Amino acid sequence: MIAVVQRVKSSHVTVDGSVVGSIGPGLNVLLGVANGDDETDVDYLAPKIVNLRIFEDNSGKMNHSLIDTGGQMLVVSQFTLLGDCRKGRRPSFVHAAEPKRARSLYRAFIDRVRALGVDVATGRFGTMMQVTIENDGPVTLLVQSR
């Protein structure tokens, strides 16, 4: 699994002109599921992301996690993170998990994050979405389970 993790002041996702998920301060997570990913990837990635110390303390140092701050998370499925652009001009998505498997692990990730005590909003799997992100910092990290 691969995740683009962005510290945000706010973020929301729109489908067909309607907001389907919205958060205040916290993390916007674009999540891609690769061929071969399974529950062990979820078990690694979910706690890793919610416990990343990327929020500032009173001294301006990144010492607090999402759990520490009580922030929210918006999770958006993003198979294009698995795009391989090394050959030619069109990305290859052969490394992305097939939709049924990807949806299952996407949902498992969301469930695991919620079980860790985080308020989670989501996009809508498999649809065209518009994601509005108000970055904070900006702080953007790439986190992979492998």
C-alpha cells in the first residue's frame, strides 16, 4: 500500500457536485492498493500514519501525532499512485490491485484507523472525485507498507 499523507487545515471531497466527505484540521490521505497487498499492509500503514509526529508542539517542533491532536482524517482511494511512468508516455497501472481487492483493503484501512480512535471521512471508491485540500505547512509525506 502507498499513501500520500498531507497535513491539512481542512479538506473535502466532492462527487457530482455534492460534498461526500469533509474534515477540519488533520490528515488528507490518498491511498493506493498494490497487487499483493493484504491485511498485514493495513496493519502496518494505519497505525504508522495516525502516529506520525508531524503536528507542531508549542515550540514549533513536529512532536505531535494525529492521535495527540485529536485531528480528523479524510481517506481518498487513488489507484493512480501505482502508475508506473518509467516507459513511454502513458502510465501503466499493472501494479494496482484489481478493484474488488482494492476496495476491500481500502475499507479495512478505514476501519483500522477508526478503531485507533480517529474520526474518518472518505471519498467514494471508484468514482470521479474532486478533492479540495488546504495544506498546512505544507507537510506532505509518502508512506509505503513495503
